[in-house]
Amino acid sequence: MSRRAWALLLVLCGAIFLEGIDIAMLAVAIPAIRADLALTTGAAAWVVSGYVLGYAGFTLLGGRAADLLGRRRMFLFWLGAFLAFSALGGFATEGWMLIVSRFVTGLAAAFMTPASMSIITTSFAEGPQRNRALLIFAGTGAGGFSLGLVIGGVLTQFGWRWVFFAPVLLAGAILAAAIRLLPAGEPAPVRRGGFDLPGAITAAGAMLLLAYGIIRLEHGLHRWDITLAAVLAGALLVCLFTVIERRSATPLVRLGILRRASMVRADLGALLFLGSFMGFQFMITLYLQELRGWSSLETSFALLLMGADVILAPTLTPLLVNRFGYRRVILGGFALAALGYALFLPVGPDWTYAAMVPTLALTGIAFALAYGPLTIAATDGVAAEEQGLAGGLLQTATQFGAAVGIAAVTAVHGLAGTGMDAFRAALVVPVVMALLGVAVSLPGVRGGQPGRVVRTAEPGGAPAGAGAR
């Protein structure tokens, strides 16, 4: 790749790094925020959940908007919104101000992330070049989350508001570089017949209600009637959305794309993998801080080993994908994740850190093996005009997976009582989700080719994505 292509990739990786580090830093700073603003437990939880709600609720719409309204346009506008509302969060003096700020920041990420991913898949040639770019992109996002745990702990020592102001500085630098480097002049018109507004409204409403129902489970099982009503209403809107898309001349989501078995498996795999990973990380954080009494900074450094993917994803994973194909690498990632989580099941109240290292190391390696190749599988062979949609579907799956994983371990932990028995019971959830991921991945490996992507050419003989070089 040329230096300009590397610079473009660096800018897009900066955006996904920004998203990862932003989420992690806030998670570490919540106790300090709660104490300073005198927030209730529920309000503090919604500061975190507000971001998830905005992200999960609008990612599908964000992905399709990139295809229809312009990838560059969507990326730059929503990166600017991310910057602005992150800054507003730093000036918040009331809990509701933080919740609104985080919701809009999550909404901005829902449009920005699929746009950045579709810029990669349409700017780099399908095959080894695009694979490497996607693996670096995915590894950078995961690395941002891992580093954010440590950086958040350090910044909180100087004041929790720096957790909001630091991303503003990074976002400003990325925005300035993106204006110069992102491909200009893309057509990106809305197709004849106009924008599918009914589809957009029902899709956003369905995702918001379903995400809200899942998030309520994270906050406890009280008022289950509201939770159930939200989930049922979301399901009804999904049915209505399907009817609208079937009848629309210019559908927001072409339902035929869901017939791609490899893409559906990848999205379901991403849901299960992120669910197991986030559920496990949530439980081990509780274990270290509440059962062992470790500080947030000590916990951050302890979990840093899980961030090994930031090194392995751009170095080892491309070699394995080229040698064995992305489908087999995904299967290996799920298998290592299941093994790692299972090794932690007999954890005791006095385990040494050395006893935890095998699980933490295997989890980091598993993330490097599975997450990036799942990104490749979810976009492989999709037409350029639907790459934003494919990215939106993948990001929707990952966000719902994270919410489901945390909600499931929280619910099991609450039902199992207290102490180590409840903790061990909750740890079964990540193991089960990882094993389900193995089951979902197996048909792709058995179905034929291992998933090596070959270099393709556009009509006329030019390699796909040649403009990036």
C-alpha cells in the first residue's frame, strides 16, 4: 500500500480507537463520577447504558445511511458530533446531563463506525490487502478498549472530567486529518424514489426498544413487566419493519442480503463472541474489585493481558488467515475462548494472579483470532453499495451481544445468591456462549473452502479498490 493508503487507514483506525478508549475510560471513572455528582445507583448505571442504548439503537440505520447519504459525509459529521457531546459531558453538573451526553455520543458512534468500516471495505482491494486493513482496524478498536482501562484509571486521579476532555483532543486531531485524507467526490446520492423514512423510523424504534429491554435486565429483575413490554414492542416493530421493506420500492435494508449464510453466521458469531467476552470481563472486574478489594487502577493493569490482541491482530492473525482461511481461524478463536473461560470456573477467593494468567492470555489470543476474521466474514463478497449495511448489521450484532452478555451474567449472578457460588454460576454464561459460537462456526468450515479470500477485479480489469493505492 502507498503512504496515502496507510495514512487513510490510520485515520479510520483512530476513530475506532477513539470509540474503544472512550467506553473503557468511562467505565473506570463511574465510581468517581457518582461520588462527585451524588448520583443514585440507577442514575450511575444509566450513564453507561445511555451510550449503549444510542449505539445499539441506531447502528443499523447508521450503516445504511453511509451507503445512501455518503460515507465521507456521515463519518465527518458524526465524528464532529462525537467530539461536541463528549465535551459537553465534561461540563455536566447533573446526572441527566451526563445521560443525554452519553446517549448522543453513542448515537454518533452508531453512524461513525459503520461509515469508517465501509470506507475501508470500499477503498482497499478485496483479498489480502482488505483483510489486513480490517484486522488492523478491529485490533485497534480492541486495543483502545484495553488501553482505555489503564488510561481511564490514570486520568481519574486528576479528575473524572478529563475522561471526557481527553477524547475531545483525540477526536479533533482525527477530524482534521480525515478532512484531508478521506476520499472526496463519492456519488452517494439517495436512490430514486427517496429515502425509506418509514423503514428508518421502525428500524430505529425496534432497535431502541429491544436494546432498552436488554439493558433493563442489567439493572435488575424488578418491574419485569416494563422489560417484557419493551421487548415485545420491539419484536412487533421488527415484524412491521419487515413488511415495510418488502413493499418499499427503495428499502432501507434489502432483505435479500440476509440470505447470505456466511454473513448471518458471522453476525451471530460476533454477537456470541462479544457477549461472552464482555460478560466475562464484567464478572472478573467484580471479582477483583468487590471480592478481592483491588483498586480500579490495579484491576486495569491486571486485565491489560487481555489486550494482547492489539499486537497479535495485525501481526499473527493475517498470517493465520492467509494460511488456514478466516473461517478456521474464527473457529480456533471460539475454541480458545471457551477453554479460557472454563479454566476460570473453579476460581477461589484467594487465587494468585499467576493462576489467572492462563485465562487472561487465552482470552486475549482468542479475541485476536476471532474478532478481526469475523469482520472479514461479515463483509466478504458484499456489493460495494451495501458495505455500509453489512457493517451496520455487524456492529448491531456486536452491541447487542455485549448487552446480552452483561445482562445474562448479571441476571444469573443475582439469582444464584451471593459470594463465590454466585460468581461461579455467572461464569458459566461466557462458557456456554463461546461453545455456541463453536457450533455456529463449524458449518462454515465443513461447508467447503476454509474462507480464503482471493483478489478480485472490478469490471474492466482494474483491481477492486485500486483507488486506495
